[in-house]
Amino acid sequence: MSEGHSPAAGSARPDTTVAHNARVWNHWIGGTDHYPVDRRVGERIAGMFPVIRAVARADREFLGRAVRFLAAERGIRQFLDLGSGLPTAENTHQIAQRIAPASRIVYADNDPTVLAHARSLLTSSPEGVTDYLDADVRDPDDVLRRAAGTLDLSRPVAVLLLGVLNFVPDTGAAREIVRRLLAAVPAGSHLVLTHPTYDADVGGAGNVAAMEFWNAHAAPPITARGRAEIAAFLDGLELVEPGLVPCSQWRAESASAAPVPQFGAVAGKP
């Protein structure tokens, strides 16, 4: 998007004076749906923490590999994608329905820019269903109640939380969100998770200053966590190999994929 253009308007007007995560993330992965404020903040953070663009790309590529794995190898036909962000190429429904056209996908986000684009861009295969909820992951009961209009929660569901729990600053509250979401779906369901980290062994040391800048100049506030805190979100689930690893290395096509300071995992509910 050029400097003089702005994303499509929705029923609620986005705040164009403050950088917002969905739009800055879209800028980092090469999208077009962002405002000057998003680009300014995004470029400042990229200057402080140059690996952030690699993190954004790795997170998106992880989504593709995880959804393909679940649809093709685990037979999952229902996906609840929370904090889905702005639609771009190779969204969850496109990947899943390419493998299984009857797949049913529900996206949920509470950003007005995301809402405007989701309504116009998210289409389904004739055999399947794609729906979008203007909803907040911090109210999982509301999300589940409304998702049940499209998904059969008595059958396995893949719950996707990519780069979402880092916007819930209280770790106990974040764990409760995961617990309530997984409690509502049956055995055979899966959790797909990514989360930023400050762990130095995967290059996360620079995340601290970058996140401090973000929290002072953008919304919503973000929190990084260490490997052990992130692993706790997966308690009681069965990790799919290779377990909790940098998302760039989860079932990567190349054995030489470099680590990024963003952990990723897929885990099944026994």
C-alpha cells in the first residue's frame, strides 16, 4: 500500500494514530494492509531487532506446515484460528481445503482492520465452510459459543493460537484460556501454538528492548516468555515430534533451517 492509501474500512474504524500488531505484522511479511504509523514502528523495531522479519516469515510458514500436517496426516477437518490477523496468501482455510475441501474453518480476531478484510477476502470451497468472528481470545467461552454455530465441537478441532498468548500478560490467565479452549473439544483435537521468547540460545536476547519499544509506541502490549513457561501451555497434551522448538525448525523442509526466537509446537489432546 502506498503512503497515501489506507486499508479498507470496516464497521468500526481502525485507529490510524497508533501502530497495531496485525498491521505491523502484515508489513513485516510483505503485505500491503498497513498505515504510515505501522511502517514507522515496524521499521524502528526491525532496526533494533533485525531478525523480526525472519520471525514473521517463519511463523507464517509454520502455519502452513502445521495445517497441512493436521489435515493430511491427522485427518482434522475443523480449525479454530484465534487471533488470525490480516488475511494474506495461504490462509488456514486455503491450505486445509486444498487437502480436504469439506474442511470447516472459523477465524476470530478483534481488530477492525482485520474484520474489514476478512469479510471481503475469506471465501470457502463449495464443500466446506469459512466463517469469521469479531471476538476476543480473552473471552474463550464467548468464542466457543459462537464458533459452535459453524464447528461441531463434539468432533476433533485444531485450535490455532499463533502469536496470540503473548498478548495476554498474565501467564496464569493465558494458561486458563488454553485450558478452557481445550476442555471444550474432544480427544483427537490439537493445539497449534507459537510464542515469542527472550531465550538467548535461540536469539531472543534482543527481544527485550524491542518489546519495550513496542509497548511504549504500539498496541496491544506484548509479553515474551521462556521455554519452560511456554511449555506449560502444553501440559496434558501429547507433543507431536519434534516437540517445542523454534517454529522455523518444526518439520522444516531443510535440516539447516536457522532458529528464530519464536517457539512453535503442535500437540494432541489424548
